Amino acid sequence: MKASQFLISTLKEAPADAEVVSHQLMTRAGMIKKLGAGIYNYMPMGLRVVRKVEAIVREEMNRAGAIELTMPVVQPAELWQETGRFDKMGPEMMRIRDRHGRDFVIQPTSEEVVTDIARQELRSYKQLPKNLYQIQTKFRDERRPRFGLMRGREFVMKDAYSFDRDQASAKASYQVMAAAYRRIFDRFGLTYRAVAADSGAIGGDLSEEFQVIAATGEDAIVYCPNSDYAANIEKAEALPPSQPRPAASQPLTQVPTPGKTTCADVAALLGVPLQQTVKSMVLATDQLNEQGEIVKSQVWLLLLRGDHEMNEIKVAKVPGLDQGFRFASTTEILEHFGCEPGYLGPLKLQKPVQLVVDREVAVLADWICGANVVDFHTSGVNWGRDLPEPALVMDLRNVVAGDPSPDGQGALAIERGIEVGHVFYLGTKYSKAMNASFLAEDGKPAFFEMGCYGIGITRLPAAAIEQNHDERGIIWPDAIAPFTVVLCPITPERFPAVKEAAETLYAQLLAEGIDVILDDRGERPGAMFADWELIGVPHRVTIGDRGLKEGLVEYQHRRDAAATKIATADVLAHLKGRLAV
Amino acid sequence: MKASQFLISTLKEAPADAEVVSHQLMTRAGMIKKLGAGIYNYMPMGLRVVRKVEAIVREEMNRAGAIELTMPVVQPAELWQETGRFDKMGPEMMRIRDRHGRDFVIQPTSEEVVTDIARQELRSYKQLPKNLYQIQTKFRDERRPRFGLMRGREFVMKDAYSFDRDQASAKASYQVMAAAYRRIFDRFGLTYRAVAADSGAIGGDLSEEFQVIAATGEDAIVYCPNSDYAANIEKAEALPPSQPRPAASQPLTQVPTPGKTTCADVAALLGVPLQQTVKSMVLATDQLNEQGEIVKSQVWLLLLRGDHEMNEIKVAKVPGLDQGFRFASTTEILEHFGCEPGYLGPLKLQKPVQLVVDREVAVLADWICGANVVDFHTSGVNWGRDLPEPALVMDLRNVVAGDPSPDGQGALAIERGIEVGHVFYLGTKYSKAMNASFLAEDGKPAFFEMGCYGIGITRLPAAAIEQNHDERGIIWPDAIAPFTVVLCPITPERFPAVKEAAETLYAQLLAEGIDVILDDRGERPGAMFADWELIGVPHRVTIGDRGLKEGLVEYQHRRDAAATKIATADVLAHLKGRLAV
């Protein structure tokens, strides 16, 4: 490609609403162009990246035996009503009515449609396993679209769905996809982790997120530097403490803590470590009748150490809280604790509550909690002496760096990541809801065991940039760069030899199948270099008159601090050596 | 690809709602699967065809210097309001409101968005010309979707838009696209015609449709067998008659024609040629005030020969009718003609009307028309004697086979076609409406001269089938076949040599880059052949035990009546010879 024949449009300044570096740089580099909130044109430079991502994903999906099809963007509501998702999905699912008044959705995913295809097309166990995928436009009407392609409304996703005859086969299909995802992410040339994720009500361990590591990532990733262990923060287990509970040594004392409603404030006031304090989280569950009216409510008190964060996914697994819970109302709190939030604790309750205690709290002695009296906390609290031994002790918290790894291989570390892929074992959730069955080997109908596997095709470039950029712009990995090599002739309009050398090298690189762009726009060197550093083409060859006279051109990788002089005759071999093809 | 690893799903019967052969065959061959009215899944076999069409279009568009980008499926209404199309477009444009109550459309095309991009990105004449294109999902909420992919609601279109500094350059850009389209359609391997089409209010001759010739086509195509002349029926000019008007020879006579309201019935009753009769078309135009209320209406009488059809595009060019017209109401007809429709004519009017006469009617003598009296016609009508010489004589009719070609090269012929491409010079229609300008060489802002160029990516396979099929199924041209070659081993489970020979040949063809599928499903020969004939793979190699023992396999092109025996050692060379690569 010659730059004059392409659409190159760089900006000095990022738009005011671009909060993250990938959004800023993609906009400045002319890769995307905002059309509306969360809706972008993929400009020619950006589309090249998207197409390269697509091609890698497609190749590896095909290699893994998945079969490509496409399902419509606009889907009839009927199938979504079969699974109940037409009503259950919130306003992020875009609903439309056609001219005849029929309901449709703009697909946010395609579980319903693909299950409908399977129940019609896959009639016998002999046709299984099958994995069907599409690379298709999706839409989610985010309440607050932002961060450019990271949380857009219209986006492209690769979504694959596997259909198997039984759980064992489904798990094998899952593992095939997990392996394909590793190949895909390896090929992207990004630093990533496959982390265990929560698999929700389905249970089992067959859920992994593929996280591109970046300091700006939305997700916290937990890993063990000494082993393969990695999980997202929702999933990572905080092991039971290995040390026993110390003996009680302090008397129970009500201490004044005026205005100190947080554990941190109380610990500071009293001069004790934050780890000695305990926070009270008050939840409630409701029992409904058939009309959906609340007939009875139950208040729950969860105790966590002051320095720990509650993990909602773990809380949702507590027996009794696993059908849904909410935070308690102020009325309920006053009724049970006789005190406003900020000074709550498990002692001297007005009415009994269900107590759930985090593992770390269960091994504390002489701890501090709210006194259920405004402006007072209680210190020297001890299990078995001041209140009964806890009946329900569970892992309720997010792990923190330094916690022991669940695999026993050392201490956990935490880093940030951007989720760009997810593999997930679905079981029979959709096949049962849609009565999607096949004839099993025993001649009886059986529900498909399913899995689903997504990759955010248009999110991936943004994640790549969050990981790979500097103050001058983007630094693309070779595999997904819009162009692999840029040729920069210096003032070729003045030096015919420069123009000719550039054209010759351009033709040579094209003949080698190298994705090269020749900058023939006639820009001055400074502006030209700034453009390509912003755009992030990884390999640059600069051709100048002075160098040519010595038989030299300059090579510079986007990460190099300075250029390297290379004999003109060697530049092709040098480039081929640098390109990890 | 091995068939066992793919999704092959053929049907003996077409669905009841499949009215046309392409819809029937694509459904039976498992290429598409209906999800809702006019909404289809592209099943793996069908998607392969679509992807090949896309690839050819993309290659040739790139070769022609066009630059690919993608514009969103869901587009904010604001841009569509700038051109007025948000209100003007009928219910076929799907409108949505997001969770914040903002209006959006699902793109039927992208003139507005691409013009918005151009007015921001193309600031100087130095950046012109530019041609931007996308291959993207479109949606049109057809009132009555039908014919499968021929008139679906969701479809994929390649839409390109050129931006030029002036008309001369825009015309050059148009010609570049017209030439690229010829290359594209040549590569598809289809019989097609590029036909002149009407360019509407913009004028000029820069509008061509690319029509795939098929007896089942919706469009009538007019061409001259002796020359390059081709046009669609809306556009093709009916030349002025070369013969002069004969002298009047009959007296004006009112003849009873009870119940005969059509020219055909009248001609039959009176025993005269249909060409001697004249039909009266009564139209009306309205003059509106600023409130959009009708302040004055005008009734028009158009006279055409009884054997001719009115051409609305031509009528819309009659001075006075070019701002829109409608058929006259019964009230208006009674008021002006004193008679109900069926017996109308230009004589003895109650109130004057605007008369427009087709060229062929102007040279008639002794003609027959309605008498403006129920159950009566008038014969022996003659211009200049019974009514004034016609003041406004124009081409109002569709041409018919045998009419002289406008280029003087002989008589016109008519065939049917399916429109799958259109190149169109837009002028400044959109750039003016959206104030899209660039800085011209003289330093002043100028509006872009635009063109638009579409190809129906998902319609093309349907058109290809309408043109290429037989009673057994589809016959794909090599370039867009889902697979180019199918290998059919006969009962390989019984004959290891067959299995081995098939696998060897399969590996050889793959190594040559030939798109081959090996049918390893274990189907019996009859069912296997029927599947591949239905699916339409153009080249088949059958490998059987008996043949192998003689060192032979069988080759059969999908159009061949019988198979040809070929030495096993020669089959690769034979195939390569047959593949037009």
C-alpha cells in the first residue's frame, strides 16, 4: 500500500471524552471515529487491525474443528422468549418492533439461535460433537458507553458454541477450545493470562477468562508466581488460615469512637492494626409468594476483617443466600441492631440475625467491632466467650496479595487485566430451556451438553494498546499491526535516488508477502516519523540521500531508542529476520 | 475439509414458502436457514459462497484503489435528519430508540455516515479523489419479504462512495468503478449485462445496473444483439417512429362496445389490430401551500397505444409531472370526462385537461379510443381533424422487442435479469444537504462530487443459482462454489485401497491449494452423489475399488452427462486443467 492511496488521518490532541489511553491513541491515530456514544466507524487504518485479529481467530477456530456460520444481527423475539431471556435481559438488550408490530432483538449473543439450529440440524449422537461459530456484529445498549472500543455498544465478537453428547465429551470440547484460545493469544503476540473464572450456578471448574495484562485493566487477576495458578478475583479462593486462633487476652470493652464509622478510622483512633477490626455487612433475603409478593424477610450479618473486601460471587454461594440477596434497608437494620450503620456489630442484637463469618474473622481473638450504639465500638471481643462459636464460617472475601496460593505453591500476587476472551461450560441450561435434544446411542432423546466461547474481536486491539504503548503512540505486535513495515523516504521529491530505492524496496517487500506501506505523501521527516510512531507500525526503514550514498539505510523497531544503519543490500534479509513470520 | 468435520444438511423437499428456485435450492442444500420472515442464518455451506463473493469483491475494489472501512449497523438519527431521509424514508427503514430515548436507524445504506466522514477527513482537494467502501450488514424492513436471499430484510451489501473535486474527476471515478465491476462480474463466472439505468433527477448517463441474466429475473433488460447497447426497461428509449402518419381515411364514429373496458376487448370486438386502439391514462398533480395543503389540482390525460405499457420513469420526466404525480380520483375523472373509467378518451371533455401523447400515438390515423360515454368507443379518430394536433408528444412507454435500438444498430431484444450491482453518479446531492465541502485549488470551499456503488453480496449467490441450476440442484461457477472439488470414495469402509487413494488425492489437492472436500461420511453412493449434485460442487472425482484395480478414477463436471475415466496418475493434472485458475 502507498500512503497517498490510503486514508491516513492523525490528530495532535485526543478528544476530551477519551478517558483511557487506547481510546485516545486509536482516535489520534485515525483508527476509529466516533459516530455516537459507544458507536464507532472503523476507519481504514483500524479496520486493518480488526481484520488481522479476525483472520487469526478464524484460522485457529477452523484448525480446532469449529465450523463457521453467521446468525442474523436482528433476531426474532420468539426464541429469546423460549429461554426467558427476552424478559430477563435488562435494557442493555436492544429491542425493536418491525412494521408489522413483531418483536425483535439486536443480538447481544446468539445462544438461542444456535441452539435452535442444533435442535433442527443435529439429530443423532453420530453428528456430535459439533462446534459452530460466527464472527458477527453485536449490540449492547450500555448505560454509560465509554473507553472507546473497551466498552462500546456496537462491537464485533467471535462467539462459538459446542454441542456434545455427554459431559465427558463436552469437557473434551471445552479443553479443545481452551487450547485453541492459547494458540490464538500466543499468535496475537500479547502478554496474557488464562485465569479461572466463576462458572456460576452450573458449578465445576470449566470457566476461564483470557485476560490481556495491562496496568489499566478493569479486572484484578490473581496468580501464583511459582505455579500455573491464575484466577480472577471473583473466583480465587482465600484458603482457611493455617494458624490457630490465639487465646483471648483482653476484656470486652465499649470504647467511644465518635464519628468513626469505618474500620480504618476506628483502627487509627485506637492505634490498633486494621486487621484487628471486623466490619459488619447486613444483607437480607426475601421469601415470595406465587404472586411475587414478599411474605417474609430474613436479615443476615456477614463479618469480614476490616482490611478485607466482600466478594459478592462468594457470598452468593452461601446456603440461603444462593437464591438472591439484597442489602438490608435502614428500617431493617434499626429493627435488628437498634443502631444506624457505622457502629454495627454482632453483640446485643434487638432481634436475631443469620450470622456468616469469614474464615479470617473466625480465627481472630480480641477483635473490635461496632457496639450497636452510635459513636461506640466494642474491643476485646472473643468467640466462645462473648458470643457463641461461629456456626457458619465461609470464604467471603477477595484474596489479597500475599495470601497463600490455593495450590500450595507459594504466595499469591495480583495484577490487572482486560478480559478479551472467555471459555465457558454451559451444561444443559439452554438445551433444556429450548427442548434441544438429539437421539443418543441408546435410542432415547438426550439434551445437548453445551459450551460457549467468546473473543472480543474489536476489544482486542484496544487491549493490545493498553499493554503496548509509550508517550509517542501505539506499539503493535507484528501479528496485528495495521502494516508490518513502513518505508520512509526522506524528501524523495528532491532526490530521485531516494525515491527509486524506496520504490525498489517496496516492490521487494511486497513480493515477499510482507505487509508494507510506503509513505509517499511528501510529508516532512518529523511529521512523517511522528505519524508512524503514533500509528505504531513496528518496523520502520528510513531511506535518505546521505545514507544511500554510503550504501546504507536506517532500520528502527518501534521499541528501539535509535535507528541502526544497515547496508542497502542487507535490508530485506534484516527485515525478514526481524519479522517473526 | 472432510465432510464428517463439516455441517452438511440436505433436504429432499423445499419449504412451502420457497417460491423461487434459488430459495428452494439454497434451503434444500443446507446453505441458508430461515430464522424469521426475510431473516436467514448463513449456514456453513452457504457462508463459504458468501465469503468467496466477498473476497473477489474486496480484491477488485482494492485493486481499483478503493479503501475499506466499516460504518456501524446502528446509526444515530441525527445524520439522517440532516439529509431529511429520516423522515422521507418509508417504513422499510428500521428505526430504534435506545435506553436514553435517542433515535437510531439500522442502516439500509450509508450515504449520510460516509459523507459525514468525508467532511471531517477530506479537507483539501489534494486528498481527492477518494473511494471508501464497506462490506457490511444492512437491514430493510420489506413489507413482504420473499424469494429467500433475493428480497430479504437483513442482507450484506458492498457499498462504496467516491468523493471527487469536480464533475470530470467524478466521472473518471465512476468509470474506474464501472470497469472494476466488469472485472468482478467476469470473475464470478456469471452471464451478466451492464445496462444503462435511469439516473433520476441528477441527469446524465452515469447510472448502470449489473444484471445477472436469468429467465426468472424480476427486471426486464433491453439490449441490441448487434451492438453493446443495453438498458433496463425504465431507461430504454423508444425512438420516434420513422414512418409518417397515414392520411385519415375513416369517418369519426361512435360505436357501441358494451362492457368492453380494455383496449384488447375493444379490438377483439371490432376486429381491428390492438395497435389501432389508444388507451387513456388519467393522472393528477397537486399544488401545495406552505402548510402542505392542496390549493389547486391539475388533471392530465396521457395517450398510449393499446398494445403499449406506460413507463412511470419516463412519465416522471414530462414537464409539469416531474415534481410528482398521482392517479386521478374517480371524482376528478367524472368531473373532467363526464364518464367512468373504461370508456375515456380525449374528445368531448367536460373540462380541459393537460394532454400528453406518446410518440407512437402521434403518428396514428383512424384510431379508436373511449367515447366518454359508458359502453361506447369512438373509431376513426384523426389528429388535426377531430382534435388539434398534439402539442406535447413524448416517449411515455416501455420499449418492446423489435423496436429499433437507440444506437441505430438493429432491433431491440428483451431478456430478464436480476440486479446485483449498481454504479451511480450522485453529484452533490448529499454533500450539499450535509454541507460537506473541501478546500479547492482556488482556496475556496467546494462541495464533493459523489458517486455510489453497490453490490448485493448475499443476493449474488441467489442470482447465480437462478442462472445455473438443473433438476438435480445447483451448478456453481468455480469461483464462488462452496467447494471446488468433491472426492467421493465408494464404500471405503470395505476397501482400504479406496480409502487410501481418496486420502492421498485429498492431500495432493490441498497441497495445490485447491478447495476440496472429501466425503468421508460413509453415505451410500446414490445418496452421496445426490447431495453433491444438489449442493452443486462443480468438479467431482469418484474413487471406486473396481476402477482402482485398473488404475482409474472417474471425473465428472456438474454439467457433464456422464463421468470420464481417468488414470489415477493423471487425475491431479486433469483437475488442474479443468479448474480455471
